[in-house]
Amino acid sequence: MSRTISGKVIVITGASSGIGYATALALAPERPKLVLVARREQRLVALANEVKKAGAGALVLPLDMRNADHVKKMVHVAQEHFGDIDVLINNAAFGFYGSVENTPRDVVREIFDVNFEAPLLACQLVIPGMRARGGGHIINVSSVAGKRGFALSGIYCATKFALQGISEALRVELHGSGIDVSIINPAATRTEFGDSVRHGDVTQKFKAMGHIQSAEEVARAIVECIKNPKVEVYPYRTSRLLVWANAAAPSLVDKIIRRFFRERIRARANAST
């Protein structure tokens, strides 16, 4: 039976653009209570006005997910304002282009703070309340890059692999509690994400490879997952083939990736000479 979204308290991190923004708009007609979290307050305010017009409630929280105290504030203020959190959507993240060999330690720390530590802490903070009520839903927005490492995006991939790992563990640990844990694995998505990717020892910008889906496609998949929880969701279904191929024949996938990533690998070689 499809679950109702009306009246549910739903927290969305990274809500000021891309998948988070599109998800808030897609959820709004269902009339939930949305907690919109990101650093850019003006964008959040504009989004809040839009979702309110569609019938949703909205709370704007301009916070930085790199800061653990901000993550704690997000959960505390959301509960104080709307009550118990029904759905947590961990979406905030940023990318990085650079070789694993030469990625600075401070960059590794920062990207793990945002892409992994913040979702982990948010999960830890909402689970006790969900467990006490006998229900809730955690949705972690990962990536196909959390299933297969890609050249010159290794550190970003590592954060998504880590997010996959805790999500899988939580599913087992929370079995029988009424709390669902879902992983969303988008392929390349048309958002501002690419514009804000940081660059290390590779300064060249690259075009996304293969099919590029829209943020709205991913948002629709997230809404459907809230209504009908699934363990894993691939908004672009064909991308699941990469995961299967990598599990069955990783050396073959290595060869394919070397071929398709030749431009990036050459750019790295040129940058180091």
C-alpha cells in the first residue's frame, strides 16, 4: 500500500539547488512539512515561497553541513518547529576532481565531513525518535560512483562508498523497528553540481559521460521511494548494468573505464609534467 506524504515532516539537506531543490518542489503538492537545509539562505527562502504556494509547510534553515553543530541544530530546530521527523533525505554533497595520489588531506577531510560524516550524524540523531515511534524513513542520496570507483574522482567515490556501507548496515540493524533505509543512486545528473566541483591536480573541466538525467527525474524517484520504500533506487535504470558488470567482471570494467576516461587521464598526465 502506498504511503501518504501529507503532513509528514521531511528534512532535505542540500535543498538550495539541484536534486534537493527539485525534490522539494516535487513533494510540495503532497502537502508535507518541509525542512529546507543549505548554506544559501536567499535560495532557500525563494524555494520555501514556491512550496508554500503548492500547499506544503516550509522551514528554512541556512546551515553548513561541514559543521557537526549545524547538523545537530538542524535536527533540534526541525523537531522543535514541526515535531517528530518522519523522513530524512541526506542529499548535501560536493565533488572533487583530482588524483587519489595527490589529493590534500584537508580536502579529504572536508569532503568526508559533508558527504559522509554529516549524513551519518543526522541518521544517528533521528533514529532514536523514529525507533520510539515505531517508524520513519532515511533516504541517503548516493551515486553510481558509490558502486564503482572512477578515475580522478576517487575521493568523491570513496565518500559515496562509505555512505552505501552505513546504509546497508543500518538496514540490517534497524530491521523490525519500522524504520526504512533507502539508497538513491543517480547517474550523471543535470544540476549545478558540476559547476561547483572542486579541482585538485586536474584543472580541466569534463563533460559528463553517457546518459544525463534531469534533477526532476531523480526527484520523482525519491518521491516514489517515500510512498513505496525500496532498498535501492536507480533513477536511470540502465546504470544498474554498470553495477552488475563491475561485480561480475571488475577487470573488464577497468578496461572500459580506461577507454572512456582517456581524456581525463591524459589531462592528469599533462598536469603532472
